[in-house]
Amino acid sequence: MTTPPQDTGSARDLTQGLTQDFDPRAPETFTSAHALYKEMRSSCPVAHSTAYDGGFWALFRYEDVKRVLDGRALFTTSVQNTVPRFAFTGRRPPLHFDPPEHTAYRRVINRFFTRDRMAALEPRVRESAVQLLQPLIEAGEGDVSIDYAQKFPAHVFAAFFNLPTELAELIKEISAAYVAAIQIVDTDNVVRLSRRLYQIAQAVIDERRAHPLDPGHDLTSALMEAEYEGEPLPPDMVLGCVRQLLVTGMVAPSVFIGNMFVHLSGDPALADLLRADASRVPAAVEEFLRLYGPYRGMARTAREDVTIGGRLIRAGEPIALVYTSANRDERVFPDGETFRLDRPNLARHLAFGGGVHTCPGAPLARIMLVTTLAEALARTSAFEVSGEITMARWAEWGTNSVPMRFTAAAR
Ligand code: HEM
């Protein structure tokens, strides 16, 4: 059973102006944000923060987040789609667009994440996973975030986007610096690095023009060829879309993968259970996605005044959808802070968002995560965290560094 949001009205909004209910910039440990969010869900589920130039609202409960995701008439992504707002260098479909404009891009993108395509890509994803994991396991130690999670997505993207691995690695490096600059609100570097990513996206498009690939097999070529209502997609928006695709999918796996290893280090019985029965790894990954979802600053903007959880949100004010908190909401996921392998309603989690902007890359993300975990478990008899964990900062949640010790499986 879920509890609907309570629109009880709040005198505080009307008489005291906007408050600082929480600070997204506070330093965090692996557990602190979730402890805070549990408290916020009960005491201040629709919170305001004065951080980031003008402040923003944050929704911590599942039903409130869901209401915004499902309420397209009232909420838009075209004004501000992340908190903090950093799209200074241009609009990038599909995330920055609402339907119907948004639909034109998603139609093309969705075709590249079908079951058949994913099955065809899986061996290359697995090969990359093994190639990067094996040296850590053989050495008996390594940083699973720095040495693995921050490298692996570039290899997968090279295969998925038909790019040379060196170029994908460069994109990964610049994306990581771009995200780090956003996290510390270093505007000059955000703009500089974003422009650099645009240049790379343009170079990929130029390369396709010079050496065409089959648009049935290459997403960049498909966007360049696509039409919507009889017209080609505008070249600057194709560029924005390639720029977004190249970066978006690199970020989340990098901060997510280490979380699974931290969890399993603290629960070796679960690791052994999954070693004994690899068919349960996909279910474990799904529960890890619920527990450790990396996005908390994806945003919408209210098109008109709206009351959520008794608080008045004015037209034009940004609203962060704190998926990281909604996924542990005990009103929807009983005992939500705890890992459970067979949650009956696990499919309701919002790690990949919901509504029209639901992550198109989810099938690829799942293959990346499942192959990583399955290969790491099969090749080890044990592993444990061996040093200090470093966390990413808002708007992402997850690990930036996880030093680990590995015991290789007996062969
Ligand atoms: C662990 C991995 C991933 C997670 C947790 C994740 C999560 C998300 C979430 C929550 C959204 C919705 C944003 C919103 O509500 O505003 C999203 C959108 C998106 N994701 Fe992912 N993602 C992952 C991997 C990927 C990958 C591998 C790709 C591409 C290869 C990708 C491409 C995109 C794109 C293009 C959008 C924008 C969709 C739209 O606006 O219609 N993601 N992702």
C-alpha cells in the first residue's frame, strides 16, 4: 500500500518565505545521504534548499516524484533539467525537450536498445569487463571505481557508438572533468569542457559524413538521416543529441559500480550466494539499482503554481526529483533501507526515471552491471574494501574511489 502525498497546506510557505531545509553541498559518507533522506521523507518530504543561485525544491517521497514524472502538463524539462542548472552551451535533446519535439529523437534512439541489439553487443561488453577486471584480481588489489568503473563505460561506448577506443576514453576523461566541475560549481570549466564535448560530437558527425556508416547500425548516422513529419532533424539539434548521448551514459555507471562492491564487501554471504547461483545476479543488480541509484538532481520546472505535499511551488521554480530517496521510500518498498533479493514490487523502482524521459540506455546499463558483477564474482572467492571510500557529490550519488583487496578464485 502506498500513501498519497498529503496536500495539507503549510502556513510556513506563506508567512516565512523560502527556507533552507537541507544543504546538498554538505560532505557525505557512503551512508550519510540515505540517513538524511530517510529523515526528510518523514519530516520534510517536500524540501527547499537555497543552494545553487536561487535555490530549488527537492522531492524525497516516491509518490511526489511519481506525480511530477506523470504530470507532463504541469512540469517541463525544457527550462531546467538538472539542479544545479548548467546547460549554458545549448539545448540537448532528448533530455532538454518535452514532447512532441522530444518524440522525434527518442524514436531514433529507442531503436538502438532493442533486445536483439543488446544480445549482439553483450559479448563485447563482457570482453571489456574481463579485460579490465582481471588485472585487479591478479594483482590482489586495486580501486574498483578508479581502475574499473571509470574506464569500463568508455570501452562499452566505443563498441556501442562505433568509435575508436582512444576517442571514447578521451570523451570519458572530459565528461568526468565536466561532471566534477558541475559538482563544485566551477562555471568557467563547465562551459569550457562542454564546448570541448560539442567539438568532439561535431568531429564524430563530420567523420560519419566523410565515411558514411549504415544508419541501421550506427546511432549517429541514424540521427543524421532521421526525419520527423517530413523534415530532417535540425543539424544543431542532431549535434546536441550526439553530445548528450556521448556523455549521459558514461556518468551513471562510473559512480554506480563501486556501490555494488561496497555492499557485497559488507555482506559476504550474499556474495557467496550469488557465486553459487549466477542466475540471481540480474535480480541482485536490480535491487542494487533501487538501493544505490545514482541520480538525485534530475529536475523539472513547474509551468504554473502547484502545491505538493502542502508546499506551494511557484511557476518557474526548479524541482529536483530525488530518485535516490524515492527508491527507499518505505511507503512503497517495505523495509526500504534493506537489500532483499526477491522484492515483489522491485520493478517500480525509479533508478532509470519514469515517464517520457525514462532512460533509453537502461538495457545496456543492465548488461554492463550484470556482466561486471557476474565476472567479478566468478573470478574471486572473496573481496573487501581495504581503504577509505570517496563519494561523488550532488547531483550524482555514488562512489568515486573504492580501494579493494581481491582473493582470486582457485582455478
Ligand atoms: C547505471 C546506469 C544508468 C542510470 C542509473 C541511468 C539513469 C537515467 C535516469 C534516471 C534518466 C532520466 C532523467 C530524468 O528523469 O530527467 C536517464 C535518462 C537518460 N539516459 Fe540514462 N542511466 C544510465 C545509463 C545510461 C546509458 C548507458 C545511456 C546511453 C547509452 C543512457 C542514456 C540516457 C539518455 C539519452 C537519457 C535522456 C532520455 C530522455 O530525456 O528522453 N543512460 N538515465
